[in-house]
Amino acid sequence: MAPLLTGLIGVVVEMVLIRHLYGNEPLLGLILTFALALLAEAVLRLIFGGAPVPFAAPKFLAGFVEYGPILITKYRMFVLATTVLVLVLFWAFLAYTPYGRIIRAGSRDPEMVGLLGINLPIVFTGVFSIGCLLAGLGGLLAAPLWTITPSMAAGAIMPAFVIVTIGGLGSFLGAIVAGLLVGITTAMTIQFQPEWSGAAMYILMAAILLIRPRGLFGERWERFE
């Protein structure tokens, strides 16, 4: 139920707060959502305290899978398979469904989409709720891997920001490629230079932005440039 409840919370937040920021400086939305994240963490600490809570994986996913010298838990394999499935389904949704085409068109030219008789505020509410639902799913999958604390989102917010920046704002393929690059870079750094592991993804981001400021797959949009 966690992803669904998170999606419903996203609907309320978008309709009450985020909707009033459309057409303004995009940084305002970033500041508001970051402030809401801090508020949510404070409320959770007030209600449940700050002590970590273990969250075990389902029993049928206990154990390991061994392939030659590689040893990996069944749950991590499950997370990988679920992630790939969700990415493929989300790509198909954006590419082949009418609602997905409306989302892509609305992000490019909302005025034209509105002139076609499409209620864009409802579309944007749906987009925000889908994003929150996926965030809830990510938290659910991460729960058995991380110890649950009110501040556990901090371990995902900055990598997510780095990945979106490297991949290019609005690029679905860019997010996937950048996620793999950040993961591989961080893992290799932990293996050979552990003291640099915390800074590795930021160094990668800086290097890529120096070469391509819009990110790997960022596009030149007429209304921005």
C-alpha cells in the first residue's frame, strides 16, 4: 500500500501547493518540495522517534544466488528485476499511450496542448502523483536494504539530483544511463579508493557538465534557449 498512499499524498500536495507555482521560476518548486521533505522528516521523528527500524525482506527472497565468483542476495536480484520491469512499463506508457503522449507534449508546449482542449492541470496532477508513486515504490524496495529511519531519504535525494543533472532534464534514457554511470563509478571508487566514494558522483557530474552543460541527453528547448 505504501506506493499507492504516497501517490495519493502527491495528488493532495500538487493540488494544494505545487499547482500555484506553474509558470514561475522552476527553482521555486524545487525549494518547496525540499522544504516539504524536511517537514515530513520532522513530523516522522515527532511521531515515531529517530530510532532505526529493521525491515526484513520476504522469506521467499531470503538466501543467495551464486554464479561463479559472484555471490548476490536473492532480494537484490528481485530489486533489479523489479526495477527493469518498472522502467520498461513506464517507457511503454510514455511512448505508446495517449496519456503518455499528452505528458510529453505538455512538457514541451503546454499552451498548444491546452488549446487542443486538454485539461493540463489534471494532467500535471497525474504526473506528480505518478512520480510520488514511483518514489514510494523505490522506498519500499530500499527498506530491506537500508535501515528505516526518518532521514533515510537523504541517501537517495542527492544521488537522484546528480543522476537527473548528468542525464539531462526531461530525458528518460538519460536518467537510466546516468544511473548506471553513477552506480558503476561509486562501486569502483569504493573498491579501489574508499575515501573518495562520497565525492565520486559529484566529480563525475562536474566533468560531464563541463563538456555538455545540458547533460548527456539534454535537448535544446526553444523556450529556454
